[in-house]
Amino acid sequence: MKKTSIIVLGVITALLGSTACQAQVTLDVRKITCWQFATHKIANPKFIAIWLNGYHHGARGDTIIDTRQLDTDTKKMLHYCINNPNALLMQGAETILGLSK
């Protein structure tokens, strides 16, 4: 009986601990540096590039997604960021993609 109680207590502790460890993470894209983008420190660069693409297309009211261009733009941003690690990613996106604020 004692062994069963310890196992049940262990399972309950594990379940409670796992839910407490799950926290929502938010990012302020304006503060992401090229170094963080290029080295996967924040997230997969492709995911961030997709968000940037949607952000800028949405600001222009453009609802078309060109997946080939998105891939090309992601590579351009990675190249830019490798060469400019201290730059902010949003500035790099504006430089590479010719976007205005």
C-alpha cells in the first residue's frame, strides 16, 4: 500500500510540475537582432520570416503569398543578418525587402 501511495504522489507531482513549467512566450519582433535571428536563438528563422512576410503584406492589404519569393526573401534576410549581426531584424527586413515603416 505504501508503494502505491508513493507512485500516485509522484505522478501527481509530475503532472502539476509539468503544467507549471508551460509558460506562454511572447516576442517583440522590433527588438530581435539579426544575430538572434540567424543563430536560431529566438525561433526557427523561417517561422519569423513567415511572420514578417505576413506583417508587411497585411500592412499593404496584400493577401497573396508567393512561397518561392518567401523562401528567397528568407535566405536574403539570413545572409544580411550573418553579415550584420548587431542590426535589428526589422531594419534588415526593411533594407532587404525594400519595405517602408
